[in-house]
Amino acid sequence: MRLALACDHAGYRYKTRLVRHLAAQGHTIIDFGTHSTEPVDYPDYVHPAARAVARGDCARGIVLGGSGIGEAIAANRHRGIRCAVCWNEELARLARAQTDANMLSLGERVLPWELVVRMVAVWLITPFEGDHHRDPSRVTE
């Protein structure tokens, strides 16, 4: 699967590890940065990743920060993006199964690495259960 990854300085270490981990599993990774732990503004990296997913250049995306909250808010500003902040495997599964989340946001400061690996694995393999979960009143513009 072609995946967009992006982070700010607080998510850099996990993003770097995820790039290697996911590439070793055969995924194609498009790394939108950042490329160090020097302080940066997360929207500068999250917006290009979200645009790539929204355009269909990447099937899905993963963004990382200290908590993951700001990154999800930024990603969700893009039409067609459904970015979920998750803190456990069940939320990662539900993000795909019930909301068809095409982006996952994770916090390096609040999640252990081993849990991140399991959450990403669950999120990648879980299919969307169908349109009965879509909210007909959802604004898409």
C-alpha cells in the first residue's frame, strides 16, 4: 500500500521507525517530513500528506506529533480526509471499520512504541464495514 507519513518534531522518532517498519512490510512510503527533532509547525508537514491522500496519490496516511490531536485537526481540514486520533487497538479498528478513516494520527509522547506498531497493523488490515456507518448529514465541503 502507498502510505503518506508526516510529523512534527515531537513525532519524528516514531515516524522514522514507522517508515522503516512499514517499508520492510512491503509498503511504499512517501515521507513528507519533518526530518529532525528541531521544532517545526506541524501543519507545514501534515497538509501536504493530507493532500496526497485526498488526491488519491496515497491510499492512506499516518501523521504523528506529541499527542496527535493537532495533526488530526489539520488533516481533517481537507475534503475527503477522515483522520482519527487513536490511543488503543480497538479505536484503530473502529476508525477503519465504522468511519472509514483514511488517516491515522498518533502521539509519540503518549503512546509506547509497541502499541503504535500494533495499532497501525490493525488499522491497515481492517476493512470498512459499509455505508450503513456513514452519517448522511455529514458536511463534505
